[in-house]
Amino acid sequence: MNDKIGIYNGVTGEQIIREMTDDEQLAYDAHRAVVEKQKADEKAKADALRQTKIAAYEKLGLSAEEIEALLPATKPRLHTA
């Protein structure tokens, strides 16, 4: 069973909800896979940068509390697919 797709006609106010065709579902799934990979790549890059910064601060002799105070707080990003 495929996902549903909604089509809204702003002129008539008519809304149609139907099941995606197999081709639409394949394209949608492929797009979602690309977006998820991009998210994972961004997270890995951010984690690597954070670890690099932590290692540099540790070489300077900073405590864990001082390092946490210097690092930006991690906040969730909003993604739209």
C-alpha cells in the first residue's frame, strides 16, 4: 500500500486525497532517502567538529565544565522534506 497524497484546488476549494502511484511512491522514497543521508552526514560532520574542538580545549588544560561552557549548545534543527 502506497502513501497518500493530497491535492488542493484553491479556486474551487476542492480537496482530493488519493494513494500515490507506484512511480510517485518510488520518487518520494528516493527523495526521503537522500534527505535522511544528508541529515546523517550533517550530524557526523558536526560531531567530528565538536570532538576536534574538545580535543583542542583539552590540550589547553581546560576542565570539562569550561569546555562545555565554550561549546555551543546543541539544538535540534527543523528539516522539511
